[in-house]
Amino acid sequence: MKRKNVLARWGHAGHLPLFVLWCLAFGAPRLSAQIEGQVLDACTRTPLIHANAYDYVSGNGTVTDSSGYFRLSTGTDSARVRISFVGYRDTVLALRLPPERPLRILLEPGELLPAAEVVARRQRAAFFAPENVEAVRLSAKEILVQPALVGEPDVQRFLGTLAGVQTGVEGQSSIFVRGGLRDQNLLLLDGAPLYYSNHLFGFLTMLNADAVGEVRFFRGGFPARYGGRLSSVIDVSSRQPSDSVWQVQGGVSLISGRVVAHGPLSPRARLLLGARRTWADLLYLSVARLQATPNQGLQRGKAFLHDYHLKLELEPARAWRLWLTAYWGQDLFDVRTRYQQVTLLPGGPQAGPVNEEGFRIGWGNRLLVLGATRRLGDSLRLGFRLAASTAPVAWGYAQGTDPETDSSQVQSRLFEASAGEYRIQLWGAWALPGHRLETGLALARLAWSPYRHVSTRATADTAFILTEEAPAVAALQGAWYVQDNWAWGRWSGMAGLRISGMQQDSWRTAALEPRLTVRCRLTDRHALFASLTRMVQYNHLAHSMRLALPADRWLPPTPELPPQSSWLYSLNAKVWFNDTWRAEAGLWYKSMQHIVMYADGVSPLQPEADWAGQLTRGEGKAAGLELSLHTEQKEWSATANYTLSRARVHFPEKNGGKPFFHPFDRRHKLDLRMEWRIDAITRLTATWVFASGNPIVVPQYRIGSSNSYLYSPPDALRNRPYHRLDLALRRSKQKKRFVRTWVFGLYNAYSRRNTVFVGVLSAPKKGPGLYEVALFPVLPFVALDFSSLPLHRQGQ
């Protein structure tokens, strides 16, 4: 019966025309030849990402991927291909088609070309490519030069400036894409998921930017190979190690230090090692200890994040590529304080009992990926991936009286949870005239430990330990997909289908996830795109929606809380005015089903064994308009992104059953970015963001004389508009063996008091009432980045 219902939903008359168009797309014929190759730095043999390949004969062009590979289609029997990249000498190849084998092209470092000319050559083909209609490709270099909180480069913070992407609470790097929730963003590292995306209570992304090679961000038009989340995909590829010399790069900021080293182990093996750790906690704890007194102050504490990144690449033969990626990231906040009440009496001061309090919280990601690709001839590529990913979280508190005495008493509570998966994936890609077929199969074992609570109460003589634990949950999840990238005259696009399902004990669920993107190239400078996407998510994140708390837990779906799903429809137009100006405009509509959040009155920090009973499910709808304008001039560049959107959610058990606005629904959002290349070694970057106020919940009435309140409806009030200016000045100097870059900047340059939360004033202070808390005034920062010389030459 369930299978019948799934097919019935797919066969709904509203989707029939699109399904027919999809079927026609698969059969669209076109005769063409394929040119494939890899572009490398001639000195270091490092792949060049986003290098431009242009055929003068057919007029077609493309750019290289994160491994330096490109594929170019042409309808002729010969080609004259120009390969170019910023800071390298161009290479022109005269070819007879089809070539006997994939090309291996080495570019020599050369003089800088005019920026506008190079960018136009490199980006025009990618700008109109169907697979990039709603995707953004970023290199690590582009992320590293952006202004950031206290000088720490951050992937998600940069993505928050794009059209269609809303940011959360001030300072946090969480993003909300096209009306979606925090848990609906899929973060992949070399093809395997990272469950928790943030360090430091949400203020930093889990990824070390120096270990990142390329980031592909999708907010719609998802290829069929992606699944498991509703709103976006952040596909991160690790930096590819150099195969000629060892290189080192990293940076030191006010809160952390990071370093990455990579190079060859042998002619066929390369290794990358990266590490990052904060040390702001060392300064804080040192100051706290200096201020401590014998009666009150910090006893001991730890508060830091650290992550480690490893990537090993092997090429046992020219057609084979194997890699191993390992990631380990951990946040820990463990602070214990001691205080003693001293009462002044006529006979002298009288000391009360010594008390200790402690709070501990920790969360992280562990990831291991083993993969391989095999090229069979010029048109067929096969691959597999084995991945294991786990995400533990634990938090608790303790308090004690008179430690190390006969009257001592200690009580503590500790909560633990975890989620993880073990996955195997197989895929293949086959290039045909006018088509590129892709198919893949993934099988996974998902495991959740939703709740474990250990409560301890001890005295000098006795100890009581109570353990409460919800049963662990395991499920089998599988998916198969097929996709065709096709071209027929002025029409091209992607058509695909993903079939996914899950079995948990005797309960089964399955879904069809169609994907369709169609492009009509009106002229050489104008194109229209339309896309349809369905996504299904087999994980729930129990979260508060407003703050990214470390106590957020990943939980399994159940018959009462089925997998989340969404439909996304979009229409886009792209215009290439000339080699220096381009623009995009898009309309989109999204509907979401079975989304979850905590029920009213539930505290995320106080979970229960009946975890499913603490959640409630609902649905959401969102729509928006997105506008983007970009220019690339000789000495400066600028980007403007504007979003007009509306996002509402409906939970029958909340707000009296009435729909309400998403907590981060901001009607208007504008992001402006500018970069001035002052000279060959100095650049100034500025980012200004504006967003209209988001809905807030505030205390309205006090219950009696207690500290309990009745709160306002979810969207009765809104914050003041949010705006902020960030500035960063980078100045590089080449030394004998390395390049040193000083970064000076201002976060929130004009010190706008942006609200983080609203609280209640108590009478002894300023009288009863509401007050706004703003945590981030103007924050100046300085950072030092360094890189070995070969890496610098590649980036110039």
C-alpha cells in the first residue's frame, strides 16, 4: 500500500508535463566529439582549479574541476584549444578528433594578464553551464581573502552573503537556505557527510580553510547524485597535495592557529596534513586565574576547539586514482569554579561552606573516507567510496559542597547522544555524443544513540548513580540514481531520477526524487533556466531553531516523525552584458513536509528518554526573488546580491495551530562585496550586509512574583534591521623561502549594535522591562598568513 501511495504522488497531474519533457530530454540526439584532459602547474604538478579551456573552432568552452580535469564537447573533426589560467602562460593545442587519450597539459608560470580578460575567458562558459545554474564554485583562495570574524577564514560565513541565503544569530556562521532550517544543509567532505557544521558554539565552521581545495555550493538544481538534505549541498573537496615539492601554509589569528603541509611521498603518492587549534581559551583562563581569590574564582578549566585533517593520494597506474581522507574535530568546554560565602559578624568574619560548580560540553565529528576512480578509455569513468562518519555530543553539570571534607556532597548530571553512518557508494560516468550519463548506488547503515543520562549523587560515605538510556536505533538506507547531461541545439540541461528508501525494523519507507534542469540559450549573452527538484531527508535534528546549541541532537525518523521532504521549483535568467559585467535573476518556490522542532515548553538542555515525545512535526512554505550583479574591472571588482523572500511554517501543536514566520525570515537582504587591488601586493576587501528584522519571541507578562513569564506569539514582534560593515586589508611580501601576508581588519566597522537576544530587566537594576543584548561591537583584528613560495607562485 505504501508503495502504491508513493507512485500515486509521483503520477500527480501537476508534474506530468515536466515528466514528459524529462523523457524527451533523455532522447535528445546530437553528434559531437569529446576532448578530455588535466591542467597542471608545470613546476609543482598541482592541479589548477577553474583553468579555462576554449575551442576556437566550435566556440565552446569550459573550466577545470577540483582535480584539474576538464571535458569539452565539439561538433567538428578538429579543434584548436586554448588553455589559460591567471598568472600562467597560455597554451594553444591543435588537435585531430577524437584524441587517442586524455590530455595532460602543463602550464608555466608567467606574467599576470589583465584581470577582466582572464576572468571573462575563464568564467563565461561556466556561467551558462546547466550544472551551475544554481551552484557557486569557490576556491580556497577566494575564501581566504574575505573579511571574517577576528580574522579567521570561514566557509559558511562567506556563503551567508549569497542570494537566497539567510544568516542566523549575529556572530554565528549557521545559514538558512531558501526558507530551510539549520539541519537541511548537507556538508560533505570528499563525498562523506559531516553532521555538525560549526565549531565554537556556532561561531566558526568545522573546516580549516587552508585544507580546502574547492567548495561547490548548491541551493537548488541539485544533481541526482546528492540526497539526504532538503535545502542545500556544501560539497567540499580537500586540497590536492603537490606531487613535486613539499609546501607549507597556514595562519595565526587572535583566536587560533592553523597549518597545512602537503607534498610527495613518492612519484605515485602524495600526502596532506592539516591542524587547527584555538588558544583564546589560554588567555581567558590565565586572566581568570589571576583574578581568582582564595574564596572565589576559577579552579580549573578547558575551553578549546581543535581539528585535524589528513589526505593521502595514490596513483598506482595512470588510469587509477585512490585516496584516503581522515578528519577529526572536537570542541570542549569544561570549566570548574570555587566560591565561599564569607559573612561579616560582630565577632569577626565567618566563612561558610566551600562550593564548587562545573559545566562541561563537548561535540565533534569523526570521518574516514576511502575512495578510488578508474578511467576506462576516453569516455568511461568508474568509482567507489567507503565512508564512516560519527558525531558524538555530551553535556552536563556538577555541583559540590565542602570538597575533600567529611561533609562533602556532590551531584552531577551528564547527557550523551550520537549519530553516525557507514556507507558504500559505487558510481559511473559515460560520455556519449551530446550526452553524459551518470549512475550510482549507495548503501548505508545509519545508527543513532538518541539519549543517555547519568545522574550521580555522592557524599563522603555513599554514592548513588542512576543511568537512564533510550534504546539505540539502527536502520538500512539505500539510494540509486541515474542522470543525463544532454545538449540539443540551443537547448541543454540535466535530467535525473533518484530512488531512495530506508528500513528500520519492520517499518519501511521509500521515495522518488526527480531532478530536472532545462536551459534555453536565447543568444550568446542570454539564457533562461528552469528546474524542478524533490529532496528527501532521513535524519532529524532536534534544535531550538534560533540558536545553534551544542546540545542539538541528530535523531532517527519514525512512523510518527517520517522523513522530511521538499519540492523546489525555480526559474532563472542570466545575462552576460560584456566581459566585465554579468547579472542573474531568479524566482523560486519551496514546500517542505514533515519538518520537526521541539514542542512548546521543552528545553534542549533537558532531554528525556521519550525523545520522540519532545518533538512536533509540521510543514513549511517559502518563496523568493533573487538578484545578483557582478563586475570585474582591471583594479577592482564588486558583487551585489539581493533577496526578497517570505518563509512560513505551520506546526499544528504550536501557536494555536496558526502558521507563523520562520525565526530567520527576513523580507529583504542585501549583500555588497568590493575588492580593490591597490598594487601587486596589497588588496582591500569590504563587505556590507543589510537584512530586515527577523521575528522574535519576548517575555510579555510575569506570572505572579516568580521569574516565569508568558511569551509573545512566534512572529508578533521583529528585531530592528540588521546591518554591518567588515573591512580587511591584506599585504603580502615575498621572502626567500615563503610569502608572508599580514591581514588587518575591522569586524562591524561602524559598531552597529545588532541584537543577539532580548531579555528582562529586574527591578534592583534599571527597573522592570525588556533590554537588547548586542555582543559584537567594532572588533579590530590582525592575523598573519604564510605560505611556501611554490604555493604562492601558483596563486598569483
